[in-house]
Amino acid sequence: MAAKLDGGAYLTSFVDAVLDNGVNVIKKIVGKLQSLVERKAKLGLEKSAKLDTSWRIPSTSLVVSSDIFGRDKEKREIIKLLLDDSE
């Protein structure tokens, strides 16, 4: 920082330093963005239309009993094993 020479010299020096730093930050950001654009091109990535997933059944870990069919015998045997206190 420059020493205070006259009324506004110190403030001007400070503002110049802040602006220079801001320009450097912007240059770094622009460089990163350009790098990302180049990587996107190398990978062949393109913007695609969003898929309409409204028709899909919502994913959930909950089991809907009406969706389960068959294996009733096995289900009863497993429940019997779980409830059996003889062991």
C-alpha cells in the first residue's frame, strides 16, 4: 500500500489494488470456464433435452403388498420359522 501522499492518493492506490485483484480473480474464473468448455468438447458432451419421467412409477423402498404375488408357501414357512420358539 502506498503511503498517504495527499488527500486522495491513498484511497486511489487502495482502489487500484482492489480492482487489480478483482481482474485477476475474473481472469482465473474465465480460464477455468474455458478449460471446462474444452474438456466438454473433448468428451463429446452435448446438451440434451430433459426426459419426461412423470410417467414412471416413483422409486421407493416400500413394498406394496398388492405387487407381491406367488411364493405364498415360502412366505408362510419363513414366518413359521421366525415365530417358532422351539430352537
